[in-house]
Amino acid sequence: MTQQAVRWTADQVLALAPDAASRKAGSKLGAAGPWSEAGSTEEGTVWGLCRGSGSKPYQTVVDIADSAGPAYKCSCPSRKFPCKHALGLLLLWAGADGAVPSAQAPDWAEQWLEGRRRRAESRSSPGGGSGAASTGDPEAARRRAERRAERITAGAAELEQRLADLLRGGLASAERAGYGMWEETAARMVDAQAPGLAARVRELGAIPSSGPGWPVRLLEECALLHLLDQGWLRRERLPDDLAATVRSRVGLPGSADGPPVRDRWLVLAQYDTADARLTTRRIWLYGAESGRTALLLSYGAAGRAPELALPVGLAFEADLSAYPGAGQPRAALGERFTAPAPAAIRPKGLTTPEAAARYGEALRADPWLDSCPVTLERVIPTPDGDAWQLADADGESALPLSPASRSRPELWRLVALSGGAPVTVFGECGHRGFTPLTAWPQGEGEAVPLC
């Protein structure tokens, strides 16, 4: 494969940025000015020296063709991956203006590449892993699982009592009690080793201060929490898939035990969410042959982006294994057979009524589902009073955009891409509305990330 065949667009490069500040800083370094001795190979390695504030330039190298995803090395002190220098180098390379010619990798870049190859060979060789899973004590693991289940059951029973007390005292008591009551209850769920219950309890605490109509929203969330509690307490009576969903929602870890599905996977979207403890990266994939939409989750410590990064609009061949649970899209990425490269794949689209029906079907399998992945075909972003919606170009139906998406600047990018003409949009469809993540113009245009 030639270098030109795998060249990325600027949007695909910037989709790798761990945050907006890195995106802005990397864009400034996407010109030839600060770079020297830049080069690349047809196999997908890019390197260069970037002038910084110190006496020595920063040595930056990126391995694009690695089947494990883009990998980066830079001598700068940044803790972000990729750093602004790696982003700038990739933007320079993506420009295709001869600023990054084909060349032989210098020794410092070749040493890093060779080290990566040795580690990859060690991991793939028999006995190359840690072997922890094979040396564990199954009986001890079973006893630990039983003890944790007992603690979760005790926590769920306590939570049921607290919900009953709230309803007996009236919802107005939640406003008077403030957030402290819910934080204490969430801490009890953490002690019970039920982080999923704890997270939902914390969400309850924020509802009384969320504006008009909060009692209705609080009652709805209490009902869903009660349903989850009862699902756990009666999990032995549930179908296997629904029981697996309940365990996942409560916070018990699971493993991807579904059979591997080999396909050519298109990267539909990638975005991060963060709290004080963790950064979570969501990557949506679409199988060109299977037609399946799958979700990859990866995590980084607070303030650090997860290492897994896949540019939107590229496709690669790999195995994916599904996690257990009714209607769960989450999967684990297995062996990768090709590096991400540009592809003309587009997911199959639905009308807005079909998308709403798809979410309804997903709710039957998982009543706690906030949204499900959907691709809308031939829709036009249209103002609706103070809000926006995606209207079917060939019908009379529309889906409202979620409040969060209406407040993002990417909305105007979607409007500009459409220009009043139909577009294809991938996003998450749920009870708050539709959140667009990626769009394609009419014809053969490339994917445009919206998040």
C-alpha cells in the first residue's frame, strides 16, 4: 500500500486530539515553519523535529500503520496522547504538499519502532502474557463473587427502603434535604460495591435543582432505580440476557465472551466524557458486512486521555467480541489484521420514525438505556422555534436535537455541511432527542466529525 492510499484528512487527524486545547495547539503546528528533517515511509511511519522553547528540538514520531492503532512518541514533557507535536506532524503529513517526503527513518525513530515490534512479538508469543488468568484460583474467585453479590443485595435492599421513605414523605422533602442526603446514600452503594447504583443515586441528587418540572423527572428516575433494584433482587428469575444487563447496570464487571466477529469496521464516531476520577472514550464502529454497530470503551486516569484512538472515517479489519446483556452494543476489540485506512463505507440509514422505533425496541431489552446508535438518511437540520430538529427530506417527520447538541458549536458545522440539502447523520437517539456525532454530505464526500 502506498503512502498516498492511507493519507488522512485534517479532520481525521484532529479527531485524535485528547481535548480542545490540544486540537488548537496542534493546528498551529500543522505548517512547515517549526519542523525540520520531517519524513515518512510507505509503511506508515512519520517523524520530524519540532522547534520548541528549548535549545533542542522535540523528536516526534508516529506509527500510523500499527494494527493496534496509531502510536506516538515525543521527547516533549506533555502527558497528553497524542501531544500537540504529534498532531501537528500528522497535519503536516496530511497536507500532501511535499513537506513530509518519503525517506529512511532516522536512528532515534527506528529504535522506538524496533522496541514496539519486540514488545508486540513478546505479547503474541506463547507464554508472552502475564498468565495471571491461568494461575488464578477459580474457587477463590467464586467466593469473592458471592461475597460481593451479598453486599450488593444488602445495598439494594437499603436503597429500596430509602426510596420508600422518600415517597412516603413526599417529593418536596428531597428539595429540602439537599444533595447531602443523596451523596450519603451513594456512598453506601459504593460501600456495597455497586458503583452503578451509586452513579444513579448521585444523578437523583441533582434533579431537585434542575429547574421547572423537576418532581416529574425525579419520580421517573426513582422508578427506574426501583426497577433496577428489583431486577437485581430477582435476577435469578430473569432471562439470561436481561440478567446480564442488570448485572452490568448495577456495576458488576463482565467479560466479552461473545464469538469473535471479523469484519471491516468503519470508525463512525469518537468522543470523550470526563469526571473527577476518569476519562471515558466512546468509539462507535460499523461493520461493512455484518451491518452491526458496536461500541468500544476505553479509559484514562483523570486528566489523561485514553490511549486507544481511531480517527473517524477510517476503516480496519479486526475481530470484535460482544459483551453479555440484552441489546448491549458494547464489544471488545480483538486481533486487528489491517491498519486504519480511508474507506468509502457508509452505514445504512433510517428515517426518523424508524429511528424512534429502533430506540423503543432497544428499551424493551434495556429499560435503563439513555440512547441507542442510529444513522439517519436524507435528513435536513431545520430550526424549530428556539430549538433544532432533523427533518426527513422525503417525509413529514422529524427528530428534535438533544439540548446538549444544540448548545455545541458543531451544530453550525452540521448546518453548513447541509446548506439546506439532505445529509446522512450518525448519532445517538434517546429520550432527550438526537445527538449528531458524524455527518456525510450528498454524493461521495468524506465523513465530517461533529463531536
